[in-house]
Amino acid sequence: MARQRLQDMSFARVYPLYVAKAERKGRTRAEVDAVVRWLTGYDDAGLARVLHEELDLATFFAQAPRMAPQAPEITGTVCGVRVQDVEDPLLQRIRWMDLLVDELARGKALATVLRGSAPPA
């Protein structure tokens, strides 16, 4: 049931929540965008398009230009769930994004959040 609700939720609905969480902790929308671009491979125009089209999360991830090669190395806990143990690929990708935004909001350096990679241009 949780998967059904999450996959149908639009990225446009979740994105402002990520931005608000980051901004409450002194981070910026640009940093959230860098995290999303790094994880999914969307560029600024692609990110703007998915927000405008209000793609659901399943489509957002299915149409992602490329998932970060380091994404399977993302480990940690979100809402008591270890992201590395999530078996459903879509839910795992959603949890990866949640965890990365959480790390950003907790004050980790952007390069650390991006697993040592340079932020996407």
C-alpha cells in the first residue's frame, strides 16, 4: 500500500517539502537541486519540466536520464528504514533521495552528500 501511494505522488508535491526542509536548516534550493540532479541525471531544464508536468514519482524515476553510479553505495536510515535493505527499486530510489536531502539538512558538506562527486553543472 505504501508503494502505491508513493509512486502516485507527484514529484512537484514532494520537491517543495525537500526545499523547505533544507532551507529551515540554512541550506539552499540550489543545493537541493544539485542533489536531485546528481542522483537522477536531470539537468535544470529537465527538472523544471518534471515539476511543470507534475510527473508522479514512478515516472520521475523511470524517465531519469541516469541514476548516479554511486547510488547503490548510499546507506543509512530514513524513518527507521535502512535504505540499503529496501527491496523495491522504486521505493529504494525514493528513500535514497530522502536520505540525501536529510544529510544536506543535517549540515553535511555537499561533496559528502554527493559521495565525493562534484556537483552537477
